[in-house]
Amino acid sequence: MSAAILFPIAASLLIPFVPDAGDGRRVRWYALGVALITFLFTVGGYLNGYDPADPGLQLVERVSWLPDLGLAWSVGADGLSMPLILLSSFITALACLAAWPVSFKPRLFYFLLLAMDGGQIAVFAVQDMLLFFLAWELELIPVYLLLAIWGGKKRQYAATKFILYTAGSSLFILLAALAMGFFGGGAPSFEYTALAAKGFPVGFQVLCYAALLIAFGVKLPIVPLHTWLPDAHGEATAPVHMLLAGILLKMGGYALLRFNVQILPEAHVQFAPLLVVLGVVNIIYAALTSFAQRNLKRKIAYSSISHMGFVLIGIGSFSALGTSGAMLQMVSHGLIGASLFFLVGATYDRTHTLQLDEMGGVGQKMRKMFALWTVCSLASLALPGMSGFVSELMVFVGFATSETYSLSFRIVMAVLAAVGVILTPIYLLSMLREIFFGKENAELASHTHLVDAEPREIYVISCLLVPIIGIGLYPRILTDSYRASIEALVGREAGALTRVSSPPGRVVMRSGAVPAGLPAVAPLQAPGLA
């Protein structure tokens, strides 16, 4: 894990010394090679040192860094982080390939991509909350510069809004980390296992949970903390799109599972119904907003917000199936979102417009591009056989069968969420019709630059479609990698529900094993729970 984090960061520092004529041709090959090696590091760690049946922390590397502050270089992986570490390195390697046409300041561009690669993996791999905060902040700087320098006409506005939202909300992470680390007196410790063992009182947990929910809710994003995302996507280039949709949004979902659920379980009992409600709001509001968008990038951006609502429902479901579905949805959406935004960039390179009203009638000239768009859109609308269908179905069934909630609450939330599911194919298929088979734009159709998909573009989409379809046909290829950790996490939730009153003969929760070092706790009654 340390090699996967430090190697791309160290390699990025050598980019100024890569011999290049100024067009970026050698630099891009260098960056792609580094990203692929980083991906091989993560794959090697998974194949050679990671045991999916072990719910505990693996591939552990720990070095005391600043003992007076309780800060240690502590990295490792478990079922909550390993799938996202693999996803992060995989998407970054494809983003380097997607950045092939970049010719403006290529050295700086690829330097930022590689530095971001290490920072993203660090967010998922570190096991110290203060170190997590540093990694969280590190990956914000490259995104800001990538938006501010290579973005569209409103790039400065989008970049500034991004940094204000994300960096501002990060202060809540720092405050919560310091409060949790110094709680109880004595030598401070910020390692996850130490924090989970402290047994914080309920009131303290609620305050920390609320602070972290704001911070992670901005990154997820949760409505109404989402407004930075459409602006950022509206101005970003295709590689940055892929990183935003494929990786950055998943940091919020991962952090909710890691901190809010695993370390603050009593507070999670109080907030879980709210997460479900917010998830439904995300699904419906963002789907309706996406339906009304005439800008292609913003339409896909709001679609991403809608799909992340299923992650919130799964996290708040109090069921192993629903939580597993949330994890699968993060990986699935990372792949699907990256594919759609890559196609948005490829389409813009040909049409030089993002307005659906200015497109149309290009299907005959770009048949391969239409085929790629169609397959990726079908994956996004959760067609059976695609990964999105499996993940959303798991969340639905997991929440609907969770006897922790009252029957009426489950029915209302499921019906409302289904509205968003119905809207998704409507706006996505309408989008395809307007781009490729709408009223022909004579000026656009006459352009000679409407070339069909190139081999590089087909290869990038194919690399994304292989896991999308593979997971859709055989989900266990992914779910088995984190099943034990999810069951342990749900077991911890069960411990937090032990004081919730239950009618005789009724099961409150199907509990699993509680991982070593993570003690069960007893919560108060949460609103909305049966």
C-alpha cells in the first residue's frame, strides 16, 4: 500500500526531467506507464496479500511519524477500502489514456494526475484519521488546478466554488478528528482501531457524526450540498470528469462507512433514517433536474448525484444486503460515470457544443460512437446484465426487507425511490435521441471533423465495459471481496441496536461477527426505527 501511494507521487516529481519536445508525447507515455505500474501494485497487493474471508485489516504497514501528536504512517486495506483502491488506480490509468489529446502544459497536467493518483489511494488506504485528513486535502489541490487551468470558459468560477465547498467542509473533518483523538485525555491517538475502542458517549458521537456528515456529504454529494458538482463537471476536461465521477464522489461514501458507521455506531442509529430520506431526495431531485438540463455535461452530472442516492439508502439500511449494495453501487457508478463522461468529452471534441438543442442528426456519421453511448447509457439506467442493475436491486431489496424500520416507512421510501428509477431511462434515452437522431443540424452535419470513434476511445470504453458487464453477470466476482467486512460492519450496527425495544418474537437485525478490536455499543432509540 505504501508503494501504491508514494510511487506515483515520487514519479510525478521526475516529470520535469523527462525529455520532451514540448508537445507532451513522451510525457504522456511516461505518465501512463507510472499509472499502470501503480495499478499493478494494487492488483499485486490484492492477489498476493489480501484475504477476502478476513474482515480485519490486512497489508498493514505502520511507522511512528510524530508520536507527540499521535500521528503515525499507518496504512492497510480491508473490504471497505480494497475495492475502491483498485477502482482508483484503474480509473486513473484510463484517465491518463483519455488525456492523450492534451497539448497545453502537458508536463504540469500529468504531474497533477500522478500526484492525485497517490492522494486518492491514500484516502482509502490510510488507517489514521489525521493522516486521512492530510490525504483528503492533498487530492483537492490537483483537482482545483486541473479545473482552473484546463477547464472551460467559466473554469475560474467552477474551480473556486469547488475549493470553497470541499476545503471549507474539510475543516469539519479536522475538528472531529482532533476531538476524537484527544477525547479521554492521555496520549492522543488517531488510528481507527484506537478511536473505535474509546466508547464515546452518545452526545459526543452525535456532534462528531453531524460534523462528518456535512464534510462527506459535500463530496458524495448530498442535496443541498451538491451545487459545486454540476459547475465542476460543466467546465472540466474528459480526464478530470473521469476522476471526479469515478473516484472523488466515492470518497464521501467510503468515509461515511468508515467513520460514521464503524466508529460512531450509536450516532448512526440516530441518523440512519435521515440518510435514507436524504438518499431518496437525491434520487428524485437530481433525476428531475437532470431531466430538465439542456447542457450535456450537467445532465450527466445530475444523473451521477441521483445514482449516489442509492449509496445513502444502502448505508442507512441496517442490512448486510443493502450495505453490500451500497458498496457495489460505488464501484459500479465509478465505472459507469467514468465511461459516460469520457464519451461526453469525445463528443464535444467533434461537435464543439454541449447544448442538446444544437446537436442532432449525427448518428449516421458516428455509428461506433452511437453504439458506445447506447451501451454505457443502458448500463447507467440499470439494464439487467449490467452492474448498475445488481447494485440498485441489492439496495432496494436490502432496505425493503430490513425489519429495523417500520413497514410503512419502508414502503414510502421504496415507492419514492422507484420514481427516480423510472425517470432515469426517460432522460437518458431522450438524450440519445436528441444527440444522434434528433432534428438534423445542417451546420453541424456538414462539418468534416465528425469522425467516428477512434481505436483509443473504443479501447478506453471497452476497458470500462468489461467489469461493468462482468459484475452484472456474476456479481460475486466483486461482492466476495468485501462480504466479510460488510458482515462485520453490520454486526457492529447490530451491537448498536441492542437496546432498541422490539416486540416479542420479532428480529431486530440479522447480526454478523464483530471484528476484533471494535467493541459493540448500546444506543438510544432512533426516530423512524421500528
